[in-house]
Amino acid sequence: MSFSRPLWAGVAGVLVLAADQSSKAWVLDGLALQGQGNIDVLPFLSLTMVWNRGVTFGLLGGVGGIASWALTAVALAVVTALLLWLRRAENRIVAAALGAIAGGALGNVIDRLRFGAVVDFIHAHAWGWSWYVFNVADAAIVCGVAALVLDSLRPRLAAVRPGG
């Protein structure tokens, strides 16, 4: 079977988008986390309802309503750039990573358009350390970027190996 960039990116993007939006619907409607605020799942993991009006880690959250539209436009521009990059993807990992990043970005865009903010709810914490509250889309974006970075290092690692 031959390598199909659009297939790998499309499957990854649709899976991320579906997981993101269904998890947010579950948090908002199934758990009604807005009314509860916080549910401890494990000693190091909680479901904590946060409306993120800014970008990653809540940056730019206090700049007003125009920020939501600007952030939406930037996210859509990033998705467009990812689709252009996809045309040059050399392997399934890169294609799937680009799809995951695009799916995550679109999941957060949908939130901004629906609610004017992004639904964040996953809160990792341990031993007095606390990470920012995030969502499935954010996790997919981070994992997709990590996969791209690791893939970009692969040729260098092969060149460093003896006989490679």
C-alpha cells in the first residue's frame, strides 16, 4: 500500500477533532463540570473547568473580545499553512502529526466560535507542582509538534551513527 499524505493527515485530524469535541461536550453537558469546578480523578489528575479566553496557558486572556476573533484568524492561517506543508510531507509520521495539529487547532477554533473561549479541563499536578489546565486539542497539538521535532532530528541521528 502506498503512502497517502491526505489519508494519514485526515484520519489523525478527524480523530483528534472528534475526541476533542466529544470530551468537551461530556465535560460541559455530561459531567456539568461548570457547576462543580473540580473533580479529582487520580492523586495527580483532576478535571477542572476553565474558560480560556487567551492563547496557550491563558496568555492574552484579558485583551478583550476582539482577541477571540484575532486568535481564530491566526489559528485558521496556521491550519492553512499546515495543509501546504502536508504537500511536502515525506512520511506517515509527519502527515499524521500535521493532521493532529490541524485537528487540535480546529477544535479550539470551534470553541472560540461557539463560546468565545476555549474549554480547558485537564489538570495535571503532583507534589506541589501544577501544570496549566488544558484539553485534548492542546495535547494533540503538543504531541504533533513533538513528533515533527523528533522526525526532524532523525536524519541527523542517522548521519552521526558509524557507517551511517
